[in-house]
Amino acid sequence: MLGLGLIGGSVMRAAAAAGRDVFGYNRSLEAVQAAVADGFDASEDLDGTLARAAAGNALIVLAVPVPALTQLLGRIRETAPGCPLTDVTSVKTAVLQEVQSFGLLERFVGGHPMAGTAHSGWAAGNARLFVGAPWVISVDDHVDPGVWTLVMDLALDCGAVVVPARSDEHDAAAATISHLPHLLAEALAATAGEVPLAFALAAGSFRDGTRVAATAPDLVRAMCEANAEELLPVLDRALDLLHHARDALAEHKPLTDIVETGHAARIRYDNFSRPEIVTVVVGEDRWREELAAAGRAGGVIRSALPALGSRG
Ligand code: NAD
């Protein structure tokens, strides 16, 4: 594990609880000491950790914000270029391009566990953070079936359900269900913060609608700015709906459009089913396309799929 914050620290705890041999690096001594005090194998020596990973051909998990990737990938290229590599970053295309620029694409399969809290750091992590949560694993054209299986096994060991998706499709969806909510939460919190008495009256709607605005600003900026291309069209769509609502209010017309459309979409989400993907064999002809199509249709992997060459 490279990065022992909320996500890296939670993966470390969950992987260890599943019986895996896991060791990690963190740049701050404080977090390393806290992890060690909790009984984990952690170090602030990046090169030493990478050399150990290279010696054991360990699966390396990048669990740092986007701006920190450049430095870590440079060191991986030097010390552990042959290790299978994954990440937990909230954007996928930008990371894919970064990994490619370091010549590490061949052994890389991107990942994104869709779970978190507004807190940061080792102390915020917990072994059950990913239980039942979707964990996106990329099925881009280049991905190697062996590495893909390693990443799938890690996600399943952490209690997640695996959603296979292409990086570009992940980013378009994540823009809508994660990055746009962050911007709307910030706007909502900022607006209420300017109205006297608002905080005194605030209850469930405000708390739920602004929950993610409590996230560390650097993390929010890192994920929204790195996904600007996909975020812009969905932000335009949301602004369009709000502008229509504004016009309706100004003209004393009913708010039918935004309220009916939003309500219907939310009910569809509440009834959204997640069929289990069971028929795909990882590594077989067109396995990436089949997984991408199944993921697009809402399918999830709940138990390890067979891999070509590992059957009977
Ligand atoms: P965090 O702040 O809790 O942890 C970040 C970790 O990165 C820390 O260990 C920190 O020491 C390390 N780090 C930061 N800059 C570094 C640098 N320049 N060099 C070396 N290490 C550095 O954050 P987190 O929530 O665990 O986020 C980590 C990743 O997980 C991010 O890419 C984020 O997009 C992704 N993610 C976050 C959430 C969430 O809800 N917070 C959910 C899913 C994925």
C-alpha cells in the first residue's frame, strides 16, 4: 500500500483481516507510527518498501491523491517496474495517462472503491469501509487478465462488489454521482453560510446535502479538476435544470420539470437491481468487452470469476 490515509489505511486493514500479507508506505512518520502501533507493517521508507514489493512481486496499490502520483510512479519505474499495479483514485483516465507516460501501463489495472467518508488519514480508516460497496475495476483495452484477477481478488477480499468499467465510462459516471455532488454540496453550504439564522435551523436536508463539503478541500479539487472534461457537460445539465427552475419561479409557473424528473430518477435508483456477473471467463476472447457491457447494464461480480488457464 502506497499511502496509508483513509482509503489506503482501510484497504490495508481489510486485506490484513482477510488474511493477506500486506505492508505499506506513508510519507508522514506520524501515520506510520500510528499504523505500527495498531499492529501493521508500515514504513516511511519508499524505496525500501518498493524493493520489498519487487522482491515478492507484490501487487502495488497507489492510494494517494492525483497530484502525488507523478513522484510515486517515478520511483516505481526505478525500483519495482515489473510489479502488478493498481490504484484507488477517484478519476481513471487521467491516472491511466499518467501511468502510460511512465511506461508502466502493461502491469496496470485501474481501480476505484466507491466508498469513503469526509475524514482523512490513518485514524479515519476502518476494515469494513468497503463491505457491500461497488469497487470499479478498469477493463480498458490493454488490461492483462492476470493482473485484473489479482485486483478483483483484492476488492472481493475487502468485501466489495466489483463493477467492471472502461476508464472513460467510469469518469463520465463518476462526474455525475460523485464530482457534481461535491460541487453542489459546496455551493449549497456556501449559500447557507451567507444567510443569517440558516445554520440555526439546519436539519436533515442541509446535513445530507452538504455532507461531502466537509471533505478536505485539496482532495475535492484534485478529483474535480482532474475530471474537468467529463464534469463540464453534467455541470451544464444541472445548471440548465436549475435555470429552468429559476425561470419557472420568477414567472410564477409550477416547478414541474425539475421536481418530477428528479423524483422519477431517484425512484429508479432506489429500485435499481444489480444482477450478478457469473458467465465471463477472464482472459477468454472478448472478455473485456463482455465485462464492460455487463457492468454498463448494472452487473456486479460478487465472487471471483474463473480465469482462462485456471480452470479444471
Ligand atoms: P487521505 O488524505 O486520507 O490520504 C492520502 C494519503 O496520501 C496520505 O497517506 C498522505 O500521506 C498521502 N500523500 C499525499 N500527498 C502525498 C505525496 N505528495 N507523496 C506521498 N504521499 C502523499 O486521502 P484518501 O481519502 O485516502 O484518498 C486517497 C485516494 O483515494 C485519492 O486518490 C482519492 O481520490 C481516493 N478516494 C478517496 C475517497 C474518499 O471518499 N475520500 C473514496 C474513494 C477513493
